[in-house]
Amino acid sequence: MPRSRYRFLGDDAPYFMTVNPWLPVFNRPETVEIVLDSWRWLQAKEQFRLHG
């Protein structure tokens, strides 16, 4: 059984990432670097496109 009920089935549509406004996710430089490094890796290896 998958760990999440959300499944990405195709590459023909964009996916969305949302963050709860009351959680301080992007206020620490270390956390921001982890997210940016992950996005950079996805852009290089998986043809990831970020629309924001």
C-alpha cells in the first residue's frame, strides 16, 4: 500500500505544492537550501519545471 493517498500518474499536467501559512518552513536558511537543492537536482535529472 502506498504511503500517501496522492498519486502522480502522468507527466502531462502540473503538480502543486502548498505550505500551511502558519508553519515556518522557509524561515531557516538550512531548510531553504534543502528545498532549492532538491529542485535543482530534479531540474537536472528529471526534466523538472518550476512555475511560480
